[in-house]
Amino acid sequence: MTELHPAGEERQERRKRIWAIVGASSGNLVEWFDFYIYAFCALYFAPAFFPSADPTVQLINTAGVFAVGFLMRPIGGWWFGRLADRHGRRHAMVFSVLLTSCSRC
């Protein structure tokens, strides 16, 4: 078995770090993509989902939905984290998917 040259080990370690940063960044982008899209399209969602004579009320209602979703992320993370710690990650994931599927019925 051959030993890696110290410079080769440094390159390999650096490559691993770069891939970890790219992976974490892309995961974060995918995780927040729905909030980006909702915020970007809020002007179009307001009159479509909140019919009112006053456009300011429409935008406030749209921002309220955005705020509720933003607030529920850490609460859901805490709740599903406790569920996963007690019953396993697989059960928490299955329950999360089923809950999401039922809400769209």
C-alpha cells in the first residue's frame, strides 16, 4: 500500500470540503426555493387568492400567509425532530409525507 504525499492529502481534503460546501449550499437553495418563489410571485397571488377592492389588503393577506409558513418551519422542525428521536427517522419522514399528501386532498 502506498502512502499519499502530504500535498496530495491536502488536495483531497480540500476537494472534500468544497464538495461539502456545494452540497450544503444546494440543499439550502432547494429547501428555501418555495419561499423565494412565493415572495417573488406575491404580487400575482394577491388578487388571485384574496379578492378585495383594496390591493393593500390583498398584499397584507399574502404576506400573512408567507409569515405563517415562515413561522411553522422551525416549529415543524422541532416537532418532527422529537418524533424522529422517539420513533425513528423513517417513521417521521413517512408521517411527514402522508401529512403533506392528505393536506392536498
